[in-house]
Amino acid sequence: MKIALQKDSSIDVEKQAVEIVERKGLGHPDYIADSIAESFSRNLSKFYIKDFGSVLHHNVDKLEVIGGATEPAFGGGKIVKEISILFSGRATSNVNGKDIPVKEIAINSAKEWIKGNLRFLDPEGVNYLFYTGHGAANLKETFKRTDGPRSNDTSFAVGYYPLSRLENMVLSLERMVNSKDFKSKFPVSGEDVKVMGVRIKNKVIFTVAMAFVDRFISSEKEYFSKKAEIVSEMEKYIAELNEKLGAGSGKKLNIDLAVNSLDKKGIGTNGCYLTVTGLSAEAGDDGAVGRGNRVNGLITPNRPMTLEAAAGKNPVNHIGKIYSLFSFDLSKKIYEQFGVKNQLRMVGRIGNNLSNPLIVSVKTDKKVDKDTKKNILTLVDDELSKIEGITNRIIEGKYEIC
């Protein structure tokens, strides 16, 4: 393994003139797909451990949300065609002649996640299509290797820390409007929220798409009235967050916010973003694993990114998933211990032990002295020696993945 460390001041995105950050929120079809796939993998892993003592092979990341059809209306509309969840991928379904209820685990995982996160979507009213491929495993073969898990592929991962001011604002804004407190105050606000933040020098432009739930709105007038209340609440939150994040920087950001900018008065429901369930998926908007946020919850074209679809991948030796999570964890630790903004890239080679990547490349925004460099390299080595611990944290749900 080689560890490379170099200075590269260009990694500081806040010094760039234009920065773009996006987050697909809780009810976005791609977020739903990622979340259900990951829930399926976690529950499958727990079953494998309980019955067989170890996580067996599976990759259930091939999951899609297939949009339905509705007829929203002031006072409440109706569902015409249900949303479908399509399970694909592959999972071990038989060990030494004992069948594993993979289909049951898949559907229950979806229902449990929907019930816990989407207020107005009835999990019993969703169509579940199960096409996950089956595989059999011999228990002796499964436990044959005792020297630790080895990479299942050749792949790379990236991480960085700290988040920029804009990244923090985009992430925090979506989480705020999808919080229990906000939904209690504004039940009309649906879970399907997307936040796009664009910084042009010192000006930040937020464009937010937020589904409104039709049962709470009696007229066009009430829609625009409730929307104005929500916009006011969001502007207040952003102003306070902007001041907090900018404290001590001496840099003031001017904020502009637009919510549901396609809205138009005077044409009734056609000029309002109305939904029956608070989700665009109800009206034909499809979703798929890997099309949304990266593992830190953001889409950041100013940063290095991978196309890795981490959700639903097995948590033991899927190198793309494990290294993606590990990279962000390690980058954060480097910043917290040594105070340098940094960017991290890793490559894992198929067959190598997880603790032995082909290369770890660390870029820092400023030059570090010899002792600090030595300590950073030591930290990288130490964290790699403990990398297998990430599997249990994934299964326990310590990572949001999206």
C-alpha cells in the first residue's frame, strides 16, 4: 500500500467563484429507493448473523421506485394507480438446504421504512414486485477465509472535510423542513423536497421544490397563503444559519430563496404543486438506487465524486461502499485532529484485504510540517487497521448512506 500526501490549495471550494450543491430530500423517489435498499440489506444481514453467524453474500442495490398516478384536488384528491417498488439484485436464499425468507425480509423492510418516514403513503397500498435473484451457499465455504474480508472488486472512493458553508446550508435546510417539528407546524409540507444551492461569489440562490399535501388546502388562495408562511419560516432559518456558519469569517453571503418556482396564480390546481401523499412518485416520478445523494447526503459537482451506488450493497466486502464511507470518516478525523481541510481518494484492488488499499491519496489545502505529515500517515494506517469495524456500524444503521 502507498499513502501519498500533498498540498493542493484548489481543494478549498469556498475560494471558487461558483459553487453548486444539491440534496434530494426524504421523500424524493431516488432517496426512497436508496433508503429501502439499504434497509433491506441491513435486515438481511441481521437475519444472516442471527441464523448463520455471519453476513452472507448479497447485493440488493438494484431497486427501483416506479411512479403511480393520482388526481390531486383542493381538499383532497385520490390515488388512481399505486406506486410500485421493484426489488432486484441478488441474495443468498438457501444455506445447506435451509431456505431464507428473502422476499418477506424485502417487503417488510420497505413497509417499515415507509411507515416510519412517509406520513401519507400507506405501505399496504404500495405494489411490491420481487425479482431478487437467488443463490445458495455452503456454510463451510462461507466461513472458509479467516484472514479478514477481501475486496470484491477494483474500485475507488473519495471523501472530504469539512463541508463548505453552502454544503452545510443545503444539508441543514432539507433536514429542517423534513423534521418532525416542521411537519407538526406545517403538516401541508410533503416529504418530497429537493434543495439546489448555487453560490456565485457572495450571493447564494436557493431553489426548493416542495410537494404540498392537498387535503390541508381548500383553495388556490390558501395554497399561496400557506406557501408564503413556509417561505418566511425557511428564510428565517437560513438567515440564522448563515450568520452562525459565517461567524468569524468576515464574509457575508446574500441569500435569495425560491420555493416551487413553477407555481402560477389564477389557474387553480394546475398552478400549484399539489400531491395526495406529499410525494412526486405518486404522479409518475420514478426513482432508482444510486441516482441521488452520495454517502454524505449531498451531490457536489465542485468536489470529486464517484458514481458508486452504496445503498443495498453488502457491508462486508463491497469495496465501493466500504471505502466511500471510510473515506469521509477518515477525512473528518484528519481535519479534527490536525485542522487542515483535506480531500481523500482511495483505490481498492480485487482480492486485497480491505486494510490494504492500492493507494490512499490525501490532499491538504495548506502545507503541513514534517511531524504533522508523519502523524497524518500514522492516523491513516491506524484507521485502516480497524476498517472491518465499519461493517457492524453499517448494519446497526449508524450511516444514513444517502
